[in-house]
Amino acid sequence: MSSPPRPNPVRFPLLLLGIFTLLAALWAGMLRIGLTLPPLTPTLSGGHGPLMIAGFLGTVIGLERAVAMGRAWMFAAPALAALGGLLIIFGAPPVAGALSITLSSVVLILLFIQIVRLQPALFNYVLTLAAAVWLGGNLFWLFGTPITHVVPAWAGFLVLTIAGERLELTRLLRISRAGTAALLIVLAVVVAGAFIAPGNYSLGWRVTGLGLAAVSLWLLQYDIARRTVRAQGLTRFIAHCMLLGYFWLLAGGLIALWHGFIYGGVYDAALHALFLGFVFSMIFGHAPVIFPAVLGVRMVFTPWFYSHLILLHLSLLLRVGAGLLEWLPGRQWAVVLNVVALLLFLANTVRSVRRKPGHPQSAT
């Protein structure tokens, strides 16, 4: 649902802040797994999840929508998310970062309400619901709920956002009423799990896991990637990203559904199947489309894009397997390889950018 970006001087600095937050989150993740690295700030390791989900992804999602709409006040959503990330990185009182990110989700809801008024389509209602779930999770976090109990709401935010975006692209396939109803039901299950978890952690994760697994099966059945995977070039690469991501969404959902009260290596396996395997597969696939829209540049697809995609998924296989087996050294090696894959993604993306404004080769 992107339109040509209107000039705005803050979009590039906000994207850089988002990437800075991502790098800090990666460092925090390596500290958290027990690797011997300088701590940089005393509280950095505890901020890994909020930095990755709220700081980085909240900034990028808000920035994409603000650029598409082009209204100055809407840039408050990514700006507040980025500010929250910085507050976490530099050790401000926890409530400060949580408050800034909560306010970001409020602005994001207002942004989507404006979008719905202009285009009252089903996928925009799903995106608005995603922002509302994010706000709900952030409010729980702000008022002291443990982050582990908030994670299902953050997961729901990302899964509903991606489902809404994919639904927008599949609307041309004329999905039946039964198919649409099925999607709404499984998304409702995800939302239910998100709001059960703060009060009943085990049940909340089982319900969330059921919803995530069902969403993955729906996407595998209806997503346009099933057709475009037979194309060439960038379109085929994007389809591979989507289909691999749906596999990890299914895996993460099944782990949560089976174990319920997840902790230790199982917790690591479930979360990173979702947040790395699914979410970053979506980022890898959408980056060649979103970055040109956000920054007003063009990107040239090269087969090198497959290097970061393959490395991410191979290292994730090691991480999930090691997590389920509670094999710490395997998880530590996997974390290092995960970080290398994401850094390689950033490097390949920068290498592919061309200064002259234009459009990506294709989309799916």
C-alpha cells in the first residue's frame, strides 16, 4: 500500500537510528547467550528483546507507513520507537523506554485509523488490529508485567502486521469468503493468546502457538508466493523468503503449542523460529521493495542476496535444534552465525543501492 514517498528530512536519520538499535540488539543477544564481550552499558544485555522488537521493528514499521502517508505528525511513531530504543541502550530508567515505545504504538494506531478512513479494506483493518495488539502488550510492559509474558503480544503485533501486508498482495487472487473467515478466526486466536499470557503464561503460549501455526498454514495455502516462486530474479527471491518464513512460523507455533510453559533452550528455540526465521525472512524479502519507497533510491537485485538468506536459515536450524536439546555451545555458535547473517544482509543491501531514484525490479 505504498505510494511514492514525499520528501521528508527525518526519514533517513530515523532509518539509521533503527539500524543502530538493531546492532545494539545483536550485541545484547550475544551478551545474553554468555559470550565474552564488553557490556558497553550495564543494562544492555537485558534489553535484547525490547530493542529488537520494539526499538528496531517498531521504528521500521512506523517509518514505512509514515513515508507512505507523508504527513509530518505520523513520523512521531517511528521517532518515539527509536527514542525508546536509545533510552534502553543507554540505561535510562526502564519505565522511560517503555513509555516512549507505548506512545509510539498510540501514534501508530492513529496513523492506521487515518489509513482505514481513506481505504476501508480488510487488510487495513488487520494492520490496525496489529497496532492495537502492540499497544496492549506495551501497556502490560509499562505497568510491570515481565517481558516473557508480554512477548506473545509483541509476536501478535508482528504476525498480524505481516499477515495484513500479505493479505493486501493476495487480494487479487479473490480468496473465498470461507478462506477470509478462516484467516480472521486464526488471527483472533493469536490475539487471544497474547492477552491470556500476562495472566496465565503457559495457557497463553499454547493458544498463541496454536494461532501462529494456523496462520502459517493459511499463508502457505493462500499466499501469492506459491505462484511467484516459479518466476525469476527478485520476484523468485522474495517468494523463497516468504515460504521459508512460513515454515519457521509453523515451527515456532508448534514448539509453543507443545511445550506451553517455555523456558531455557525451548524458549530460545520458539522465539527465534518466530522472530528470526519468520520475521527476518519477511524483512529480507520486503527490503528491496520497502527501502526504495522509504529512501527514494533504487536497489539492484543480485544473487548475492541468497547468501544472507541461506546463512540465516542454516544457522537457525542449528539454533533451534540446540535449543530443543539444551545444548548451550551449539546455541552460542548459532547466535554468532545469526549475527553474521544479519550483518551480511545489511552489507548486501547497501551494495545494491543506487543513488538515482527509481523502483525495484519487481515485487511479490
